Amino acid sequence: MSQDFKIWENKIYIDPPILAKGDGPVAQYRMWAQQFYYDDSKQPNYATNTID
């Protein structure tokens, strides 16, 4: 477990993430699932539309 610390300490975010050949149809799933997520700039703010 302690040998994994070097990996975790040096992780970076890459967009789009790099996939390995053995990952299968992950890219197609991500593209399909993206339709269900809002872009933060377009997401409605429901908290301001509440009755106190």
C-alpha cells in the first residue's frame, strides 16, 4: 500500500482522460452519460426560487 503513495502524490487531472486499450467502451458511456449533466453556467439555481 505504501508503494502507491508516489502515484497518488503525482496524480493530475487530464481532460479528456486518457484511456487504456483494456478500458473497453468507457469513452462511449461517458459521451452518453454527459447528456444528463448540466454545465455549471447553465444550471438553474433552485435555492433562490424557494418560499421562506
